[in-house]
Amino acid sequence: MYILITYDVDTTTPSGAKRLRQVAKACKDYGQRVQNSVFECQLSDAQLTLLKDRISAIIDTSLDSIRIYLLNRQCEKTIVIGRPTAFDFNSSLII
């Protein structure tokens, strides 16, 4: 499934800055950053569960906010205005 993850982590304390880095790393392990606090991912149900569990263990639920948008096949089209910041999941990728 194609998902979009956005997050807002309170960084007014050193522990908040650490949580922000940890959330970003967790998201990066599962997808690609397209803006500072926005990641696009293509995940299985199991991967999504693992990512949600990982992020839940990191954040302070009274201060931080994570939003995960599940996008279905009808909504897969992405419109980008300005500089493209991501690669196409459906194209060939050479590493």
C-alpha cells in the first residue's frame, strides 16, 4: 500500500530534538523523504504495523503528532509543483 507519513515533534527540549531525529530515521528506513517532515512509503500491512509500533515507542503522545495517510489505487497520482524531491516507486531503481 502507498502511504504518506507526516509528523510534528515538539523540539523545545533536547529530548524532543532526539525524538525528532529518531522518528525521521524510522520513516527513512521505510520510505523516502519528500519534505522535512513528510515521507512517502510503499509498505505491506506487516511493514506498516512495524513502523507504527516503532514510532509509537519513540514519541511523547502528549506533545507529538504523527499522521499516516493510507492512499488507495485511485489516489496514487502525485502532483508536484516546483522541484521534484522523490523518485517514482514504479520505475526501475539502480543502487
